[in-house]
Amino acid sequence: MLKLDHLSCGYGAVEAVRDVTLDVPAGSIFALLGPNGAGKTSTIMAVMGHVDIHGGRILLDGKDITRRRAVDRVDLGIAVVPEGRQLFSDLTVDENLTVGGYAHPHMRDAAKRERVFSYFPRLAERRSQLSGSLSGGEQQMLAIGRALMAEPRLLLVDELSLGLMPKMVDLCLGALMQLKRDGITIVLVEQNTERALDVADNVCVMSSGVQIYQGTGSEAKAAGSLFATFLGMNQPGRS
């Protein structure tokens, strides 16, 4: 579904990502892994249209969208769950969901909302509550739900587990697995490598703006030295 072809991007003259090439199969979860400053967020924000492209191409379903506006990419079926959630704290759960559907106002709004609630029943219980008063896990659920209101085919999720209790991470990862089963392709940026590998079909590891590894989730789990050298974590199966 998504192909980055020798993509380089950044902010003005500052290059954050250099010569990244990857393929994201339709109906899969693709994990972008790496330490802080690796270029993971810049990569997905380039896909969303929020980062300057210095070179290479972004292809969606084989069509070049490198120079398309961000709003056009929403129409093409791309949505992002940003790092830190970035909800409208003084709006209710329902109102935040309405904002998420701005690209298609009043089109199947009730049905889309009920679909979000089917993934996250807790949000239905809090639909009149201000989003700023929700727990961190509930806010992450709402951030995902808000993105789903745009009816994406490709969902970009930035730092899903950041600041969340393990139980909430489980709930949110479970929702991503269900979304994959329902046909949505997901690119997951995550620093919790072990949890990402629990759900990822394919993996790309980045460091200092370049890709240093790409393979399947199972291959990544077997590459013990990768974890120790590049991700600063214990190798799988070791304490």
C-alpha cells in the first residue's frame, strides 16, 4: 500500500531522514523502531505531508503523492495519531470525534462514531466528558478514535505506549490488531520495542535518520544483536 522510495526529508535545510526505502504491505502492521532522534516521527509526518521533502518519493497504492497537500492525503485515506495525543482538552469526547471527521462532515457520522465506540467502549461511557479530564490511556483511545473518524485505509500511529500503564498499552495494541483484521494498514512508531514486535508483521529500525535494518517481525525477534546494539535493550528471552 505504502512505498517510500529513497526518501529524504527534514525541516527547512535540516535533514532529519536520509535515503529511506521501505514497503508497507496492505493489511499489515509495520513498526518503525529506534531511539529518540532516529527520524521515525519525521518519516511518518513526511507521509502525512507535514515535513519538507528533500528527495525521493512517497507512493500510495503505486501513485506518487510526494507533493500532495496534507488535506489531500486525508481524502486519499491517510490519518495520523500524533505523539502526545494532541487532543482538544476543552472539548468533549464527542466533540473531538466530530473534529476528526471534518474531511467528510455529516457523512455517516453516527455510524463512524459507533464504530469507534465498538473498538473503545470506554469512550462511549465518557462521550460527554472533557477530553482533558480523561486518563492517559483513555486519551490515547480517543486520539485513535479521532483518526478513525476520517475513515483511513492507512493509519500512522506515533508512540502509542508513551506514558501509559501496561494494561492500557494492551488495550490499545489489541485495538490495532482488530483494526488490522478489519483491513486497515498501520505504521506504528514505537520505542517499546518488545511490545511492538508482539504485533508487527514487518519492522524497520532507524538510527540517526537512516535505516539500519528491515525485516519481518519474527526475523527481528531472532536478531538478538540488533536489540543490544541499536535499541539499547535486552535480547529476547534474556533478563
